[in-house]
Amino acid sequence: MKLKRLILALSVVLPVVSVMPVNAYADMHSFPPHTGDLVTLQSRPDATQPIYIETETQTPTWVVLDFPGGGGDLSLSTDGPTRTKGNFTIRTASYWIQQGDATVMVDTPSDFADGATDGYRMSKDALKDAEAIVAEVHKRFPGAKVALISTSRGTISVANIFNREPELADAYILTSPVSVVIKHHSGLASVHADHPEKFRVLYVGNKGDVCIASPYTSGRGLAESSGYPFIAEESHEGGGDWKSDCEGHSPHGYLGIEPQVMNDINAWPVGQQPAVTQK
């Protein structure tokens, strides 16, 4: 990641200068063919963990693990994901490759092949699966830093990993964080640490997000209560009903402003913990 420091003043994030021209940015709605490696890890004695590793360099500075929302089941093949391709973290995965980094799409493990429950996302098993992935990343890319980026219900998984083992990764990014408990879903993307200043966590929200599980104001509240920075975006494209409002092609998934959001995330200063901020 070519991470630049944001200029902070009066608790406001000033507009970030784009680190990559928009016209150089891949079309995030065309789903170009993937050319990575499908890898299946024996993450637990009774379960395997599929991942898809994609990069154009063998010496990336960062390796970004992509945790999708919804049920999280990508049904990975040798050609990449066959499901959930429109999810925000999955359709923007190519961004990191264009930055000279590596990306790892994280599927659900074999015992949740049809989709992860919140119970699994908050479990020790989810941490074990993540540990296996990070171990494989360090084996393939010695010296690379690891970031976990997530969206929607995927933020529950990343929050769980952080809460159980914050040293596992070098940075944690939670976009459209789940901040409201709804029927049949008990997970929240709330993080906590005894010494929060030691760790690098970023929340991102959309002022136009009307998904019942991740309203903008309560997502910002999660960041404020945890003491970590928050980047506010704003768009109103897509969505329109209770179901699509919580899917990728809506403000919940930053439809239409993907380049801006990704550039803002990429400009996040992980070398020094900033104060809680918002646009």
C-alpha cells in the first residue's frame, strides 16, 4: 500500500488527493477474469479453508485479505469467485493489485460452504481459519505486511479476529460496519483493545447507507467508542428496497464512488494512529 498521511485539523478529514487517476481505475462492474491461485488450507482438523491469491509481483509490500459481506460464500474456483462477485470487497479487489500489492479473497470454510452464520463469525474457529490464511501469506510473501479489509457482515469476522488476536495482522479495515443487532443476527463489528493506540483499525461508512444493520450514525458511533478513526463517504446510487439496501450495488456497497473510497482507504496512515475523524 502506498499509504500517505491524512492532514488532520479540527477533527475533520480534508479531501484526499487521489493516489491514482480515476481513468486508470479498472471498471468495477465488469468483473474481469482472474489469474490467481486457488488454495485450500487445512485450517482445522475437520475443516478446510479456500482462498484465492492474486498478485502481479512476488514481493508485495502489503497482502490484503478480502472478507465479503452477506453469507460470505464465494464458491471459489480456479477462475476466482463464482458467487458474491458484486460484493464491495470482492469487486474492488483488483485495486490492490494495481497498487503493486497482493490480494487474497477469503471464502467460507468447508463446514459453512453455504454461508457463514454470525455464530461462526464470532467464534474461535473463525480465528483459527484466519490464522491459517495469514500463515500461508507469510510463507508465500515473507516480509509483507497483512491487512484485513471487510464489509457489511464480513466486519463481524474481522472484529472477532482483532478482539481475539489483534497482533495477527498489521491493519484492520471495516467498511459499512454492522452496528445494529437484527432478527436472527447477533453479531456486531465492535472492536476493543486494552491498548488501542498499539493497533491500526479504520472504520469507513457512507452517509447514504440505509441498510438496517449498518446505518451511518451507529457505524460512526462504533468508531468513536473504540477510539479508532472513521472516514465518511457519501453517495445515494442504487438500492431502493429493504433487501437491495443491504447489498453491494447500493450506498451500502459504495456503488458509483468505488475509486474515491478505495483511494481514501489507501491514503489512510497506518504508521501512526490518528485521532477519531470524519469528513
